Amino acid sequence: QPTQVIAASKSGTNGLHGSLFEFYRSGGMGARRWEAANRESFVRHQFGGTVGGPIKRDKMFFFGSADVFRHTSNLVLNARYPTAAERTGNLSSLLNTATPIRINDPLTGQPFPGNVIPFSRISPVAAQLFQLIPEAPQPARLTDFNAVYVKPQFDNSEKYDGRFDYNINEQNRFFARATVARLDQASRYSGDVPGTHGSSTKKQWNQTVATNFTSVLNPS
């Protein structure tokens, strides 16, 4: 459903006014997740302020604001990592399940003897990927998680606004506004490799400028 949002920026007045704000939160007071060894690292810090006042009394005014956001945390996730035997191609444990799973040779269509893939047949890409994934113990069941890994997250965003108002006379008014905003954040992850691998980040600057001139031609 279409949505319309109308926002109005604040203007200065004949008096000098300002404000400050700050919000801080730390993960030190949070609870530890049941599967994690330690509390999650979490820091959220948001601060800024506003200031506005006259340049020329009853004629010209200014107003500015700043909003800064800093957030860092570690996302704790569960995974099913290959065991030491599975890394070498030994998938014989798949035969010891209620519904045995047999691995077939794609070249012959026949099962690998003992469900063991020859090491020479393991893809070099997979071998390199194994170097990024820690070894994990054999899970109680094939589909059970056997590892906990951490993905770092961050959001370092900020926004600055400035506005100028000019009351030319009783019939004519003018204002100009400029906004500069920076976005620097880790937005999402794919895959189960620990660390920053597979991360998607956003880094961008946004600038907007708006002006307005209002003239009353025939006051009633």
C-alpha cells in the first residue's frame, strides 16, 4: 500500500537554543546464550545535538543538528561443520544412521567403497575452504549442530543537517537546507565460515539540498 511521509526541519529563532543527547548500551549486562561460552560482545552508542539561533534578529536564522550512531556486536550462530574424518573424504558415518546414506561416484554411478571418497578426488576449492573452517566433533546425530561460530557486525552511521532562514519582508520568505549522511555497516552474511568471510557491507555518502521561496502576492 502506498505511503506518504512529510517531514519538516526545524528553524532557528531569535533566541539561541541547543540540546544534547546520548544513548549507550553495553552487552556486559546481557545474558549469555545457552550454547555460547561467553556473553555476546555488544556496544551501541548514539549521540548528537542541535543548535539554532539568530544571525540577524527577526530576519535571519540558522539551525543545525548532528546524529551519530556507533554499533558493534558479535552475531553468535550454530553450524554443522565437517569432522576430521569427513574432511578427508571418509563419510562412513553416514552408513550408521537409521536411513543409511550412500555416496555414489559421479563418474561410475557406483557407491564409493565404505563411503570413503579418495582424497585425490576432493575438489581443490573444497580443500581451501576447509582451511577456513575449524574442526568439529562428531555430532550425536547427523543433522545436529556441532559448532558455534561468530560473525562481527558493525554500523558506523552519521547524519548532519543545516538550515538557513531569511525573512526578507512580511510578504517574502526564503529557506535552504542541506543534509549530509554517511552509511557504513555490515548488513548481512552468507555461509557458515567464521569471521568476516561472506559479509556484505554498505559504504555510501548521501547528500540532499532543498530550498524554498514563499511570496504572498495579495495578503487578505
